[in-house]
Amino acid sequence: MLEERSVARCADRLFVSPSAVSHALARLRTMFSDPLFVRSGGAMLPTIRAQSLERSLSLLSTVLNAELEKTRGSQCTTAFHPAESVRDVKIVSPGALELTLVPAVIAILHEQAPNWTLTVEPFERRSYVSDLATGRVDFVFSIGGTTPVGALVDGITLWEDELVVLAGQRSDLYDCADRISTELFLAHRHVYPLPWPISQNYLDVELARRGQHRNIAVSLPSYAALGHLLETTDLVSSLPDRSARALMRSHPDLKLLRLEPARRSELSLLWGIAAAQEPAIAWIRDIIQRAAGSFPDNALPVTRRTSGPTVA
């Protein structure tokens, strides 16, 4: 009824008579002490109470479908061939991974599953339990633990990043050694590629608790122009170490500096448990893990200039 807004269409979907749907609706109205649906024109519109039940019913349906998929999976012997299959994968990802993990996953997909397509949505600092459980998205690259694993969502840690600073030759940080204090970092003007609002950024939240803040001179919608901007101005930027190293491959004159104290965060891969039984989802999950393994947590690169003293 929530989907069809019609007793007749609901009856058709359920292969029962309209009378059976009306009787069932009457029982539900008694159980919930609410009309649930009211007629308006030619449609049956849900009440606020019925709308509040929609998400719970959707999650319940997902759990039941997961149990059915387990049964079907145990009975199915059809082999899965990525190169012969067609699928659209939807992934939620922070912008910084456009420099590292996302291209690596795309490269493997292009080679091994050429008929697949990939849609990447920007990551928001919120829970994705409903999106994953209902199949609206297939995977989430998560930072910050806002989507906990549980009955509907499973996940693994892909890697741990250290937050580092990049500066170009026009910045006076370029002549420092490879470790700087937070105070010196905050004394400079910053470029901020917007992965999420500053109020939700774990660095800025931590700084705000200490009564500190960054001087953000430029906010960008992505990381595309970051390297060029750092090379041509005295601005600096903070980003995960793997993303910083990737950016330095195309902008080798940038300098990487580590912050004191060090700040680290985990990158997790999350998926809906209901979809985990699907061979295609299990396969792409392995592909993502393999791609993540190609970015090891090596020691940060030694910068070419070390003329200045370490600032602590």
C-alpha cells in the first residue's frame, strides 16, 4: 500500500482480492490505532504514522530477502563470470579517494568486467545503514564510524591514514623540516577541498574543542585543482597521506610535512548483509580489497629539501 497507494493495485501485486486487502487494512488500523491510509481523490495517502513505519518495513523486508538469498545461494550452482555480466555498482566515497582507491577500482573493473558501470556518490558524515540495507548503494567508503556494522551492515577496515600537510615553494613551510607543530600549521592560510562541512570534519571539530580554527582562504568542490593551486600560491592544505603521495606524483615540487601531534583515521569498506550473498557483490568486494592493498602504509616519502630545522 505504501508503494501503490491503491487497494486495487496492491491486491494485484499480492495476487489476492481487493476485499482481502481491505480486511487486512482494517486489522492493521486496529493494531496501530491509526487510519494508516486516507482517501484523497483517486489515491490512498499514508498518514504520518504509516510513513514512519516505511523505513522499518523496508529493513525488515531486506532481512527476510537476505535469508531467502542464502537458501537460493546454497541451491544455485551457476558460475559467475565477471567478464560476461552486466551491472551498475554504486559506491559512496570521500573526495580524497578520487586520487587513490577509486581509480584503482575502476582500472580493475575496466579490465575484468568491461560491461560494468560505476557510479560514485560523495560521502556525507551520516549513517548509511538504510542505503546499504535497501540496496540503494552497494558500498560505502567510510571515515569516522558514523555507520556501525550490525544486523544489516557489515564491513572491514581497508587502511589507516595519517593526516599530512602539502605546501608549494611559495609557502614558507617549504623550507621547514618534515614535521611541524599544529600551531605553525594553523598560522598559515589553507585550501579546503570540501569532503563535508567544516562542522563535520574531524580535524576542525578537534581544533574547535581546543578553541582553535583553520584560516581557510579557498574552498574547492573537489581535489582536481588542488595541486596547481598549491604550486602557484603560498596556501597549504591538509589531506590523507596516501592521497598526498598520489598528488605529488603529478606535482613533484610539492612538499609533504607531518603534523605534531600526529592524527590518524581509519577508512572502512561497508556493505549490506542482504547483498553479500550475491556473487557479483562478493566479487567486487574482493576487487576493492585488492585495490586497497596496492596502497600500502609505507613510510612517508623523504622530501627533497631539509634546510630548515624541525619545528615542534
